[in-house]
Amino acid sequence: MGKKIIIDTDSEASSPDPMTLTRIFDNLNREIRSLVFTPPVAYVYNPLEYARESHSRYLVRYGKAPREVLLLGMNPGPFGMAQTGVPFGEITATRDWLKIEAPVEQPPHMHPKRPVEGFACTKSEVSGRRLWGWAKTRFKTPEAFFTRYFVANYCPLVFIEESGRNRTPDKLPGAERKALFEACDRALVELVNYFKPSYLVGVGAFAEKRALICCSDIERLTVGRITHPSPANPRANQGWEAFIEKELADLGIEDLTAVRS
């Protein structure tokens, strides 16, 4: 399953400083930006670079530690974080609810079927619409939601095949996957150091697996998962909000609308 990384609770990343959170992602970006990926991957988008401004606003505005629950996605969707730089960053939710909007550049090489248009993109990422829609319904304001929660992606890169189809990180060749996962594992451990959550919750099975590999031996940390909101997941199309509220409650995360000090 891979080598676990033991958390150093005295590390700099434990300091509740939003700029330290920014450094976690800067360090991750430095590690992954030079990685090489081969066919069937034809294009790689890195929103940590071309959408840096909006991603930085997300970290600084909502990334104050500690947080009770860290929700962990897999990697950006083509009409979510790939456009806005915000995890699950569906355009309307990011701009109108999270109140984040900034100029977004473009990756150096783009697939013609998967252009990066930033906040001018007219397509909606269903996963992000569902996740942030649930947060809005339950917590009303971003400030209330982020008092208890933070949302991040395990891997910040988008992989696109020549056909325009997304390729998920778990489908990469072994050597490419190993190099990428080593960098992302380190960043995940630093995020847990920083936020010191009681719950690390994968949004889907892949994110839960990486969380277990990295963090299952951390005391007072419960690792689990909720159903991924993707429309490609049949379960998510049958009342996703009800499913995940039960799953969160089963993990011990209760009083979903309560704001805890």
C-alpha cells in the first residue's frame, strides 16, 4: 500500500498561519511541476500555477487552523478547480457563495476540447455544485462552514487524454504514479499537521485510501470517507446530501449545522 509518513507534531506546518498553508502548496507545486507524464496522458493542467491568485485567496480567506474536519478530494475536475483554482470550484458557487473571483491565466498547452476559460467558463461542475450547495444549505455562510471544515484535493493536477477524456491519478503508470503520490503524500501530511483535524474524510474511495496510507496511525484522527458527488457515481444521483450526512454522522461528525468554538 505504500510507506506511511509519520507526522512530526513540532513541525513548522503546525503553526496556524495562512501563509504557512500557502507554503505547503508552493512546496508541492515545486515538486510536481517538473514531473513527466506519458501517453495516454497528452495534456497536464496545473491550476496551482495558472490559477494561483484565486487559489491563494481561497487559502488565505478560509484556511485558518485548526479545523475539525478536513474533506479531501482526488484531483481537479475540468469545470471546477481546473477553471477557478478552488477545490470543487464550480464557477457560480466559487464566485457567488465563496466570494472568490480573480484573473485566471491558461496552461501552456491546452486540449481544444478542454479550454481553461477561468470564471468566464459557462459549464458547471456537478460535483462542486453538489458539495458547495450542501455546505450552503447546511451552514448558510462560508464563514460558518469553514469554522469547522476545510476542503482540499490530494492531487492538484488535471490529466487529459488525446480524446479529451480525463484520466484520474490512480490510472497513471506505476513509476509516474509513485513520483506523484510521494509528493502528494508529503503535502497531505503537512495539511494534517497544519489543520490538526479530528476527522480526515476522503470524498470517494481513492482519497480515503491515500488518507489511510499516510495518516491511519495518527492518534485522535478518524479517517473515513463520504460518497463522491460525481454524476458518474450512480449512488450520488440518488440523494447525495442525505447519503453523506448519514456517512458523516456514522463517522462521529454530528450537529452538522452547529458552529463549534
